[in-house]
Amino acid sequence: MINLNETKVAGRSQVPGSLTQVGITVKYTLLDYVRSRRFFILLTIALLISAILTFVVGYYRPESFLASDLSFYSGWWGNIATYVIVLSGIFFGGDAISGEFQNKTGYFGIPNPIRRSSIYIGKWLSALIASTIILGVFTAITIGNGLYYFSTVPSEFGLSVLFAWFYLMAVLGFTFFFSSLFKSSSMSILVTAILFLFAFNIIQLFVANLAQIEPWFILTYGAQIIGNILTVPYPPPTSVTHFGQGGNGPTFTSFNATVSEGLAIMGLYFIITTVLGLILFERKEFT
């Protein structure tokens, strides 16, 4: 349990400032994350995925991967990085706030002179650091394999990693929002997992093909820039594929967010969900 009680300074009781409270929360929450089973499970998953990819590419030598350095990073990183990010958000953010209610830890901390905003921000930063470690391990293994087959790392990959980190921030903002919305850890984790792994992709598919509308309001749509930036030339905003003999069958419409649109979508999701999550946490009663 994090101890943020009053401290003695020059013989007087003094409540730690907001930054001090955030720092202490980050310190002890991050220690809990790093020592927890979930951290090692997620690290094992990232290492296992990397090991499988290393074996498949090294043994089968798929032409789609080894045609060029960009095709390698597109196939390796562009298809997997988003799943590593989503799992990190679920593992570290899914029950970060709801656990305070379910495990009753909030009863011991909130009565003390602690700002809820300090707890929220501290836990969010801890989740970001822990998730960045996992993403960093996967990035390092990706670069190591890439340098084995190619002598250089394309600049587009650096941009893709940066976009992936922005997406991680948006995912954590989203997961913290649902963690603040529910008092049950299992419920908040289940909802975020379903949304990111299934619901968003299904909604995006139906909106694009049935309504013929660009799904700009879906977070995973904005995250497409992580993989698209590794494609040269960059995919067009809209592409239509015709099926059937002579192209007379049904059509499939795909939309691609531009880099500026993708960053804007992720930025708005991060700001809106993070603020809403903090407001919910500030107002929710420990009853």
C-alpha cells in the first residue's frame, strides 16, 4: 500500500505536494507492476511472439518479409506491434483504478490527505513506463532481426515506433477510463479486451463497407498509421476492390487515415478519455 501520509518537516506536519505524491505513487506502483506475475506473463508473450517470428523468417525465408527492409519491418512490426500495445494496456491499465474499489485499498489511502488526481496520474505514468519496457523489448528484438538481414534501419521504422508509443498513450487513457467507470476489475478488463480485440475492428469494417463512411471516430482506425507509414508510397485515403467475374460482384472499400489524421485521432482519444477517467475517479464514492 502506498504511504502518502503527512511528513515531518522542521518539527511540523506537512502534507506532501502534488508532484511528490505523484512521484511516490509512480515509485511504488511501478515496483508492484515489475514484481507482479502479469509483467512477466506479458514479457513472456512478447518474447514468445518474437521467437516464433524469428524462427519462421529464419527457416522459411518468406519473400514477403525479405524483399526489402521496409517489407521486413512492415510484416514483422506493422502487424504485431498494435497487439503488444493493446495487451499492455489491458494488463497494466485494465484494473488500475477499479482495483482500488474492488480490493478495498482505496479505503486506506483516500481518507489520508492525498489528492485523487495524484493517485490517478501516478498510476497512469507507472502503467506507461511498464508498457514502454515491454514495447521496448519487442522493438529491440525487431531491430536485431532486421539488422541481421539488412544493414540499415529505415527512417520510416523510427516514425512507426513513435506512432506506436502515441497509440500506447491513447490505449492507456482508454483503459483507465473504463477502469474508473467500473468498480469490478474483471468487468473493466473484459470490456476493454472485447473493444480492442474484436468490437472496434468489426465496427470499422461495417461502417466502411455498409455505410461507406470513413471510420475516423474509431481509435484503431487512427492506429493504422503505425503500419501504413512502412508502405512506400503511403496508401491512398480510399481504395475500392471489386470481386466477382469481370468486377461485377460486391465491392470492398478500405479507408486509410493520413498521418495527421491518425495522430489527431489518437491525441483526441488520449485527452478525452484520460480527463473523463479522472473526473469519474474524483466523483466516485467509496461505499
